Amino acid sequence: MSEQRLERLEAQMAAHQEVLIALAAALAEGKDYSVFRRALDGLLTVKGQEEDPGFEPDEAFAFQYRVAETIRTIVDGAEARANR
């Protein structure tokens, strides 16, 4: 398996873990979907050096972006299924 494929799978696993943690936390609080969605929205924000014009993304930033991308795919799929 290629290094790129392994990195992608690692990011997807991390994203799934974050989604499950947010879901478990929302359920534990006995709240509705809006609590869960707000938690996910926070996970979709990639934290980088946006204010640094000389910033060059590194591996950690790229990983965080892949995690956020996977979370977005999960959120979009869940919302599409819920709206059927």
C-alpha cells in the first residue's frame, strides 16, 4: 500500500473518531442535533497560519485538512440521508 494511501486512511480514521466523540458527547448531554452539528462545525475548521502570508503548509496541516475533508463528507452524507 502506498504511503499516500496510508496517510489518507489514517486521516479518515481520525475523522471518524472525532465524529464519534462529538456524537457521544451530544447524546450524553441529552441535546438535539444542533448540539452535535455545532460540535462538528468546530471540527471542520482547519487551524493553520492563515494570517501569515509566508505560511507554507506542512504535513500536520495537510493531515488536519484531510481529517476535516472526511468529516465534511460524513456530515454531508448524514444530512442527505436525514432529508430523504
